[in-house]
Amino acid sequence: MQEVSLGGVYLPAALVWAGIAFLFSTAISWTLSRTRFYALVWHRALFDVSLFVILWGVASAVAYPHRVRDPVSVRWATDPFGCCDD
């Protein structure tokens, strides 16, 4: 598990990324409400939670980029059933 030190206090990295996602989610939500976008949304609370979860995933993906190290994983990702061997 990754940790981030803020002022000598160690916090889980997931909590830091969630905080960043919350700030961006709040800013985007405010902007969407000012532009009256929420008139088109059926369930605002569900939309806001979904927006937060997506932004949290983006923040985590940017912080920890996935690196494929072995060619077997690349082959599995491109051809999982082995039906198109060259």
C-alpha cells in the first residue's frame, strides 16, 4: 500500500487521490450547475457520485501508470483466446 507524507503524517495514497478527485468533482459540479446542465440529468446525486468515482479512477491511474513488462501480457491483452496466431 502506498503512503504519502504530509507534514510528517502518513496518509494512504488512495485518500489523497480521493481528496483531489473531490476537489475537481466539486469544481465541475459547480460549473455544471451554473450552466444549468443538471436540468438534463435525471438523478443529480447519482451523477455527482459517478463523476467523483470516475475522477478518482483517473487520479489513481495518472498517479500509478500501468506498465506491461512481459510480452505474454501484451499478447493476452491483444488476443486473449489465441485465435489469431501469426
